[in-house]
Amino acid sequence: MSNEIRGQGEDLVVVYRAADEFVADIVLGLLKSAGIPAVLESRQVPQMDGVMKMGEGYWGDVVVPRADAEQAREILKAYEQEGGKSAGTESEKLEGTES
């Protein structure tokens, strides 16, 4: 069994847990500009602004196909090391966790 957190799709894995939609969009853009197909999985409920963020502790996940996960994590690690790290993100914590 893989020790990656799985996304909602059959072969998708979570590579980034975003504190808010703004950070999620930046991460999504970074991955797509590198040619990695990525999708946002928001945990928010329409018309209940921020309720799930308070309950879950984060806005949502950025997921990629399992085959691209390692490259995506490398790109995100480089981004964070260059000062792009935002409070409340958990990309490092997602590495090596069980689903």
C-alpha cells in the first residue's frame, strides 16, 4: 500500500495542502507551468464561507497524478526554499504519510 494521501480521483495524490485559495492558485500555476497536470480539491462548502476551513484547518488540496507526484514535490520544495512558503501550508508534512 502506498504511503501517500490520495486525492478524489483514482490515481491522484495530494502534493500540497493549501491554507487558502490564493496559495492554492499559485501552487496550481507553478505545477501547470512545469507541464504537470494538477487539480484543486477545495474543502469549502458554497454559501458557508470559511466553515470547512475552520473545521479542517486548511482551504483544500492540490492533487496530481501519482506518476507526477515526485516531480511536483521537487518543484514545490524549490518554491518554498526560495521564499514562497506561506503560513499554514503542509507540503512537507504530506511526504511519507499514510492514506
